[in-house]
Amino acid sequence: MDHIVTVQDAVTAFAPDREPTDAELDAIEREMPLIRAEMELLDAQIITIDRTPSELDERRIRRARRRLLAAHRDQVNGSAGETGGVA
């Protein structure tokens, strides 16, 4: 019986003990405000899944959406500054 094997090496080598690089950690740190804002919006939406949203719930969702948009804007503006203003 012939075995089928790949001819090429794996594109990304699997290294279970590989730690993130400083550049990867910096990228995660830059994205944290956006990640936190997304989590806040998701939390506000989850609260209203099984009930009719109250006025307070609606305000919480609107506030979370505004924070998410602001975090996204800040990230885009920050990355535009890093690339010399070209987006």
C-alpha cells in the first residue's frame, strides 16, 4: 500500500512552546481598547437577549456603541499616524 505524503514542508511550523514576540504583544496592547469596547457592547446586548430592553438597557447599548466607535476611530487614527498619514 502506498502512503500519500505531502511534498512541501508546512507553511507554519508548529511550536507549542513558542511565546509571542514583543511586536505581537505590542499589537495586542494597541488593540486592547477596541477589544474592551467590543466586549462591553456584547455584554450589554447579552443582558437583553431574554427580555425586552428597558430604557436603561437601551442607554447602556447606545453608550457601548459610541465607545466602540470612538475606540475604532482612535485605532484608525493612531495607525494612520504610524504609517505617515496614509490610510
